[in-house]
Amino acid sequence: MELSARTQTPAPGKRAASKARSRKALIEATLDSIAEAGIAGTSVSRIVAKSALSRGMIHLHFDNKEHLFLEAARSLADSYFEHLLRFASEASGTPEQRLIALIEADLGEEILNPRSIAIWYAFRGEARSHNAFMAYSDTRDRRLRQIYGAACAELLGADARSPEVRDLTHGAIALLEGMWADYFLHSDAFDRGAARRVIFRFLAAVLPRYPVFAELVAANGRARRVRRGP
């Protein structure tokens, strides 16, 4: 006797898709909870409530909460790098435009927003006591340096391992890190145009043969004058 359509075992493809959806839902619920309550405040009960899945699903997909946290950190990092690389690949063919695209992506609202920044700094705050998180929240991340280093090497026409390329890469990343920290602490007063202007001014100074950086300084407005005295 054939089983009815309602009681038949799902096809392997459907089972795999359902498993992938459940896994993604748990990761997103974990990230949402970390954004709202931090890592310490993210309990299994909270994740279960947000994902509308059972505790057993956490054990099925991740074994335990610690592994779920690690996969959430990995997912956030992968999304970040996919975003950077997509912007760079969609830029015009010149090296300077690819570097500009990376900076625009790094400072854009898709990445630099209250939810993402809260999660990033939550993981960074735990990195010293949980070394596994360091791989996904390190300011010296190898993938980050490779992406920016490749763009800087192309601009300078030099080997990626040369001191000039390393210094330019480190300077650009350090400035971006500073902007992220400023956004984290002062998101209500953060000015994306001013952030872009500072970084493009740095690039205009060290790469004077590329006038586009100086043009972008002007395009992002002038620095406000600080009034002193009565």
C-alpha cells in the first residue's frame, strides 16, 4: 500500500533544504540576540524563542551553544567579506576605483549599522577569553589584509609583501577600524561623509598621483571649523 502524500517521507533534497533553513534560523536568532543582549545575555531559551525551533535542533546542528556561537561569528565574518568582494568586483577596472569601492562598502549602512556593530564588538570583547572568536573578529584578520593588500599592491605597482604596500594597507585598515569604533561609541553623531573624507585625505596624501582621492575629499565636504574663545 502506498503512503499518502501527507505521510510520505520528504525527499532528500527537501530534507537538506529544511535542515539548511533551520540552521540559518538558529544562527540569525543567535546574532539577533547578541545584538540586543550581548553574549552573556544570549541563552539557549532566548535563541529557541527567537528562532521558533526546539532545543533539540541546536544539539542536532551544532552540538552545543558554544559551537552555535562560533558558527554565528563565522557567518557574520563570511557575510562581511562577501560584501566587500562584491563591491570590489562591481567597481570599474581601475585599481583606485576598486580601493574606493572597498572603503565605501566598509562604511556603508549594509555593514556599518547598529545591529552589526553591536555583534562585532560583542565578539571582540570575548576574544581574549575565547580564542576561537579571535579568528572572526581580529583587527589583523588575514583575509581583510589580503583584500586590502591586493588593492594597495595594484595601486603602488609593488609586491604585496613590500614595506610600502604593508604600510599603506595597515594605514587604511587602521583608519577604518577607528571609524568603526567611533560609530560604536557615537552612532547618533556619526557622519559617514566625514569618515570617508578623513580616509580619502590620507590616501590623497600618500598617493598624490591619483587625483580621484583629492576629488573625493572635496566631494565629502569640508571639515567643520572648531570655534574657540568667546
